[in-house]
Amino acid sequence: MAIKCPSIDGQLATFKKFQQSLSNEKLLHRVMCAKECSLGKSTMDQAKEIAPLFTGIWELECLAQEDTECEAYSKVQEAIANPSMFVLKPQKEGGGNNFFDADLKAALTDPLRREELRTYILMERIFPPQMLAHHFREGKHLRATSMSEIGFYSTIFARNDRKNRDNQQILVNETFGTLLRTKGSHSNEGGVNSGFSVIDKPFVVEELKPFPEGIKDPQHAIYQALVDI
């Protein structure tokens, strides 16, 4: 018996194009209708709960076609006017491939790049909360204002029916770990292998407690508490 790992379905699901497609609430609802609902809720209710988890994502096909009526065209104009609020991404991973700020504006306004930009997506930029963190790289210690991004390792094992895809059976679908990346807040990119961020580990607490009065640097108090542990 041969098992494809990853399957073409699993590999394609990681593409940003799929993220962009699932940000459409109607399509998300249609996908969720393919299987029975969990938690006793209707698929429409679940789709409405999940939809806000996706940031705004737009494909740029219409840019090359000069279609001024499509939604993406108006978002491109908005991004040109406010480049710090968006990011331009290709279908690649690992960091070092995205356009931000002035570079984003230059790419969107360059008529010679319009055909190339068909393979990119325009995303609303996410601004995570910042914190003080201690970085260790190449034996050196750096204390800097930082931000983190967390991902979850998961495994899925399915039995497919080549003749009828509706007969697909999900045998295992579980999460089994996390990947936390932390980078300096000054860096736009976040890849570990490309040197922009470092591997981190979540520190889970039962509840957040107020800081004592008189503490001018709450983040310092957090790290001092961790050192004391």
C-alpha cells in the first residue's frame, strides 16, 4: 500500500491562494457544508465564527488585466496610498520574499511588474502586540522590543475514494505541538532559516495578574519574575 505524504491536497492547502479563497465567507460555508457540523451548530453559524480569523487577502489577477471594477483594484489603490497597512506576498515561504512599505508601493506602481504580480497576493498587514524579549543568536545576547508568531503542528491521516471524493474518511486529525517564532519589532520578515527570527517557547499561565503599583516597565517585571522561577 502506498501513502502519499504529503498528499497533493495537504500540500496545496498550505498555499496562500487557499488562504485567500477561504477568506470568502460564502466559499468557506460551502466547504464546511461538505461534512456534518460539529458542536451542534449550523455550518453558516460556524462559518461566521471562523471568517473573522482570516485577514483581508486579495489576488492580483485584475491588475494585469487592468480591470478597474474588481475589488482588488480598489485595494491596490488603497495600498499605494497607505503602504504601511499592507504586505505583498508571493507563493513562497521562509521569509525574504515579501514587499513592505516603500518597496510595496514601488512594486504596485511599476507597470513592468504587473504580469509578475499576478502570482502575488495583497494582504492586510497584521500588527501583533509587542513585548520585551531576550534573544540569543551566535552566542550573543540581545534584549529588544519584539513580537511573536505561533503555529501548531498537526497530523492528518485520510482514506480517499478516487471515484467519489465525498466518501473521503478522516481517520486521524490532531494537533501535537507548537512552533513559536520571535523577532525584533523592527524586522518586517520573520523566517528562522533566513535569520530574521529565533525559535521560542510559549510560557502558559493560568491568568494574567495586574502589575504592582510603581512598576514603570511591566515587561521587565515579567522577565524578572521568570528569572526568579
